[in-house]
Amino acid sequence: MEKVIDASPQQVFAVLADGWTYSDWVVGTVHVRGVDDSWPRVGSQLHHKAGPWPLSLQDTSTVLECDAPHKFVVRAGLWPAGEAIVVFRLEPLDGGRTRVTIGEEFAAGPLRWVRNKLNDLLLHQRNKETLRRLSDIATRQKVDQ
């Protein structure tokens, strides 16, 4: 899944690097409880809640790779459902724009074994909305600068 955003890779990456905005653009995350001071360095974590109240679950996401402003990889937890590896790639384009590609694969837990067209469609729609929200924030920051 990819989207062209009318903001530079640095502006888009600034949103990825601000763990406190995670619940603003990651579909399904409803609250960020805490962010390590070292975020977004490899090994740092943010602590979040996902899902609707009162069924929301507490978990963490951990940075696996951070190559600003080109690539950002996190292991997103949602136990007991599992965890996913999420890869963001940012490619500069003419006119100060950025092509952002998101890839997500379930890496552990029951969701790793449940792969069907319905799940693929839901994941596709979720990532499409995530990129739309990321774009809104990155382009709003561009205007605010």
C-alpha cells in the first residue's frame, strides 16, 4: 500500500518520530500511555491501548529499524491477538513530495495463521486510512512551519 504525500520525507518522518502522535494516525490505536525518551531509536518502545473501550488492550510497539528519513520499522504488539512487523518506506519525489509505502505482516500469535481475503481486505483498508491520517498530519505540519 502506498500514498504520495505533499510533504518532504523529513516532514513525514517527523510524524513517525513523534511517538505521542501514534494514536492520531495509526488506525486501531486509541491511546498512547507512554513513549520512551529514546524514541525512535532502535529498541525504544511506546506503550499504547488498542481497540474500543471497554475491550481495549494494553501493549507496546518497539522500533526495530530507524533510518531517518527513509525507513522506519516497528514491531506492533496487540496480544493476545499477536504482533505485526510494520515497515514504512519514504521515497522523495519532485516538488517536495514523498511516496510512502507501508507493509505489514503478522509475525506472532494467532493472527499469523489466519490469512484470508477478508483479513487482507480489512488490513488493506486499515493501512489506507493510516496513510491518509499520516498525510493529514504531515501536510498540516508543513503549513504550520
